[in-house]
Amino acid sequence: MSGTGLLLAKAHYPVTTLGPGIRAGIWTQGCTLHCPGCLSRDTWEADPGKEVPVEAVLGWLASLPGPVEGVTISGGEPFQQPEAVAALVRGIRRWWDESHHETIPLDILVYSGYVYSRLSRSAEAREILEGCDAIVAGPYIDRLNPKRRQVPSGSLLWRGSANQRLVPLSPLGEERYGSPEEAGTDDEQEDTGPRVQVSVDEGPEGRRVYYIGIPRRGDMQHLTSTLERAGVRAGEVSWRP
């Protein structure tokens, strides 16, 4: 793994909107799929200036105060960096197996814009899948992302659009992701359905606000309009062409 570089858009803890429990989130940089309506256009460019050693990402993960019940890898498109992401997944497994500092098992959830049937035919992709517990696979299709009031709470749990598949890949994945639609009634899932959390980062380019999660169609425009009425104007945003 020494010297393996990952194009990294962002790493964040805690993440509570992309998988069950309290999680670490890792977003890769670079995606050529360019799904219309994508909310993360800022992660499309494969910027070499974003490259960091995989070991540095694992060091960040090991430094977290915990608890860490899972790791979510998204993008960008993780499967366009198969060598680096495979090294990352192996490193996460090694770190967890060696630390034994939590009794709760850790799961790895990965997001991809590629359909699962394509990934399962690729040896490089299978190496990543074999280390993960579940995958949300398929391109984001904006018209298949209903407005929040049009979709029962939880029925698109952790998916952006209805065409995407949530596929368990391990016994733990089956336990945590096997039947999200059957996990309870709509009322019971009100607190576990798709939602968004806010992260504010201070960097050399100033303050940036990140929205982490899976908003329903129209949510971001509604949020922008609400903020503008309150006198808060957004600058450049990632969800507009």
C-alpha cells in the first residue's frame, strides 16, 4: 500500500445520513459519469492536486474519537480509482481487525454510479466489493428522485433515485441493509429516512458549507430560497451547472 495515492474530495466525521449509525465519510475526487442533476459537481474533475496517500486517510480514520460504526465511501466515482480504493478498503479492514476497540461491528458502504451487474463482471471492481458490506449502485436519475412529500419515509433509504440498487455484500451487510423498506412503518422510519446534515469547514479559501446526505428533488432549491429570504446568500454551489 505504501505510496498508493487517492484523489480525495473530502473526509468527514461524524456522518449520520449515509448509512446506519455514526460513520466516517470518505468522498473520492473525479467522476466522468456526469449524471444530470448531480449535487456534487465539484467532485467531477480528477484534480491531481487532490491526491493524498491512502495511509494518510487511514491515519485520519484511526485518529477519530469514535464511535465509528461504519465507513461510507462515495464520490466522485470510487470505482474510477480501483487500485487506491481497494487499498483503502483493505486498510480499513486491517485497522479495525487490529484495533478491537469497539464491540460493535464496522460496515463499509460504497456508492457508485455504475450498475451492479457491470461492477460484478470487473476483477478490479470485485476486489473492492469483496471488502465491502453493501453498495448503492446505479446512475442518479433526477426524475426518479421524487419530491419528499411524494415518497413514503424510508422507501428510498440511502438511495438518491428509485433506479439505484442497495445490494448487501456480506452477512453484516444483509443484517444492516437487507430490507430497509421493511424495517418498519412510515411513522417508525421518520427519523431514519433520507435527510441532510450540515458541515461548515474553515479553509485557506474561506468558509465552505457542505450538505451531507440525500436530499429529495427540489430540496436544495427550496433551501437556497429560504436562506435568501432570510438574507443569507449562497455563493458558488455544487448542484448548479
